[in-house]
Amino acid sequence: MMRRPASRARAQARSGTAHGAVRAWLAAGALTALALAWATQARAADYTLDPAASSLSFTATAGGAPVEGQFKTFSATIRFDAADLPGSKVEVVIDTPSATTGDAQRDGMLVGGDLFDVANFPQARFATKSFTAGDGGQYQVVADLTIRDVTREVTLPVTIGTSDSGASASGELVIDRLDYGVGKGLFGDESTVAKPVTIRFSIKAGN
């Protein structure tokens, strides 16, 4: 059997090594490109709440008259992509001590043990579970709402808009406050404070 000259064998070895290096470089480049594409998509779907431009308010009925209030402090983690609704998620954390109606005496009762009981339950939470797209930026949202450590699933229509500069969302939800234990003692009587409470929100967020 004839043997290949040593010089030829070395040349073929160098060629194989070079080809392997090129393939490895191309594979690394492809993986890098995919990683960059994924990161860009992720950044495009993540938004930062603009607290100054956002609001979270509520309307209750006490003694037959409407009472308007708001939560002055809340935060949100927002990930939304209309092309990836299963991967979209919004969680809002509400500081219940920030609830105010503009009346000091009423606000004292609002944060007290019979209503929000902020000493024991300083936060409420809203966490989405699913988005279903409708027409014209309308979405049906299923979420868990937690107040006083009572969690119930809610469904509400939400209008969502996105642009190069950010996103916006608005909607409202009517709940039965007694379902969440908001109303003990005198406030457990719906003739004092009606059971339905309307929660409204307007959210602005930037990229």
C-alpha cells in the first residue's frame, strides 16, 4: 500500500482545520444574530410605567351618593406584544395606604380595619392571565385581582395602543367589594356603602 507524502497529509489536515474553523465561525455568527434578534424583540415588548401620566381611580356609593377616590401610588411590570399575546403579561401592585377621596375623615375610615385594613394588607395586586384580541385595539383580559389577600379571577375589556414611543391602556371593572372582604362591621351593611365599586385605570408607559 502506498503512503501519502507527509507534506500532503499535513496540507490536508490544515485544510480540514481551516474548514472546521470557518464552520464554527459561521455557527457562532448565526447564534449571535438569533440572540440579538430575540433581545430586540424582548425590548420592544417591555414597557416602563409613567406614573405621572397614569391614574387608578374608583367610585363607590355611600349613603346613596357617589364617592370618587384614587390610589396615588402604584407600580406596574408591563410586557405586551400584540403578535405574542401568550407571552404578554401585566402585573400592577397597588399601595393601599395611598387611597384617598379628598376627605380626611373618610380617608381615615377607608384605610382602617373595616375597609382596606392597610396595616395588615398594605398592597393589592392585579395580574393578567390571558389576552384575547378584538377589533380596534380592544382586548378581553382575564386576570387575578387580590385585595386583602383574597384573590378572585376577573374578566374585563381593555383598550390597548402601542407606538414607537410607548404604550397605553385603559378600561374599567366593577367588583363586589364584599367578595374581597372590604367591609366589616358597619361597612358590611350595603345600605351604608353599596356593594358594587367601579375601578377605572388609564396607563401610560414608555419603551
